[in-house]
Amino acid sequence: MMTDLSVPDTLSDTTVDEGPSSSGNHSERIHGMPLPEFSYEVRQALEARAAYEVIHLVVEECVNHILSSGDMTGKSAYSKFGKALIEKYPCLGSTLQHPPWRNFNKKLSQKLRQLRLLRNRAAPQGKSNTALVTSGGSILNAEEASLQFRSEFLNVNRDWKKVVFLFNYLYGHRRSKIIQKDIPLSEILDLFPSLTDIKLIREEFKKIIAPTTIEDMKSSYQNMINILDVIFQSTEGDKDELTKLLKLQSALTDARINCRQKSGLTALLVQQAHDIETRSQKHDPPHLVVARHQDGSTQGWILAVGESVPCGNDGATVFDILIDMMACYYAWDESYPKEFQFLAFIQRVVVGDKNTQYVSEKLNNFFRKFEHML
């Protein structure tokens, strides 16, 4: 069996320990490259022999693991890695090809070439890519990438292109820490302060929901708004999007659940700009506060566990702000409080993800009515 050399749990934006390069197990590699420790979602699918559902994630997590472990070159190394992976997870192979890992290795090598090219392009103009490799010329491992990311992220004159590259480079290791059970959100944000930056939260969200795109969600959102017009019998003077969303939230509110909540919060709160409160309490679940300005524009904040994350850019639409809220829940791997059925509905209808942990009978009834009008 191949030795697991996953990145230590303490690896984060702000703290770096010895990392895999100095691990005592480093010399115990078999076939030249250890197998990755897949995320929970991927492991569940592979154990259910449903590789087709997560093949893009398998390739992505393998690539992140390979690059952070020193890269892999040569047909022999690819062959040994692919063989070991298919031996452990036969559903990734194909009995119609010889060897059975041929098709998977083709996807893997294509993705590796793409990321190497991206790495080279991310280097400062006029220089080699030495800023993204070790002094010895090998590809960054997770420890070195984390140090470079922290330095660049905290730099007042940061190179945003490099920040995003390194942030995406560390995706697999970051997710493996975040998706562990029973880690409070406050601790996750302490470990990864980059996940309080809305631009990076959006990057994380796009990778998690792939192959769904923001444009896909925008189309679903507009369709939802049109149907809500009919359900709520909106008049010409009552077609404000925020009003419809508040009506939706009200329609999904279950008094029996809400009477048991301690915070008294709702998933969506809309206020006039001069009344807005953007401070969050340390035990608050993530929720969205939207300010209406006199000129008709809107501005949003995601408030959670003492953090306040501004969302939506200048000129942002209601859709942009709402999707930023959903992005936070996905990036932080948070589950909605039971009383936030509004967000469960948005996840199902707009994001297209029906994997919600709790769905009330009231939401189910409303959803059946909604589906009937599709």
C-alpha cells in the first residue's frame, strides 16, 4: 500500500509547519509518488463506484497533489501513478482500454500541462517563473506555496494575478482541512483569512460548483424571479427583486422552527442604507444584509461569527449579492441553520444543487408548486 503524505492539518494561510518535504515518511514513497488523500465528496463517490460523477474533481485533486509534491515527469512515473490509483479505485479505469488507466492518465497529463503553462504565465513579466518555484528549480510544494501566498496576500502592493494563482494552487490542501467535521467556522477563518476576501471566495466557489457556471445560475435565477411574479401575483408596481425575495423567505418560514432559534436572525435582511448595521456577533450564522440606497442601488454584507464581508461590486445586481452569499456557504463548507430554508431553496433552484441537509415540509410544498410552473 502506498504511504499517505498528506499536508499537515496546521497548514494554512497564516501558519506553516514542516510540511511534507521534511516528513519522516517522505522516503517511504512507492512508485515515486504517493496517492492523494481525496476530499470527502470524492471518496464517497469512489467508494460507491460512481467515478463518472466526480471525475473532474478526481483529476483536479490529483493534479494539485502532484504539483505540491514535486511534480511528475516521464511515462514511467505516470504509468506507475495511474496503475496504483486504478488498483485502489477500479471504477476510475476502463476495461475497454489497455492499460485500464490510459484514459485517466490522458486527462491527468492534459490538466498538468495546463497548470504548468498557467504557472509560467503567472510569473512577473520579463522574468522566469522562479517566483513560483523553489530555489532549486523544482515546482512549489504546499509549504512553499503557502509562504509565498501569505507574503503576497498581505502585501499592500500585491500582485493579484499571483495571489489568485497561488490560492488556486493550494485549493486541494485547503479543502482537505476545511471539510473535516466539527471545525467551527471561526477557526476556519482564523486558519484561512483569505476566505474573508470576497474575490477569493468567488474563486473557491467557482471551483467547487464546476462544471456549473455563474451564467448558468444567472439564467436559473431570472427564471425563478419570473415564476415568483406569477406565484405572488406581482403587479407592475410591485416587481422589485428584493421584495420578491423577502416574500419568498416569508413563504418558506416555519414558525415552529423559528420559535426555537436563539438569534432571531433571518437569512436575508433588507434595510435602508441609513439604518444599516454591519456588525456581526461571534455566534451568528452566515446571513446577508442588503442596504437600499436612495438612488435605487444596493450594497451587501455577509455577516458571520464576528466577521463582516462586503459583497457585490460597484453596480452589483441583487443576483450578484445573493450569489456571493451562496459562495460563502460553499467556500466555508457551512450548513444552513434549519430556519434558513430560503437559502436551501436558492441552493436547489439557482445553484442547481439538491444536496441540502435539511428541507422542511413547507419548502417541499412550495417547491412542488414552483416545479409545476416550470
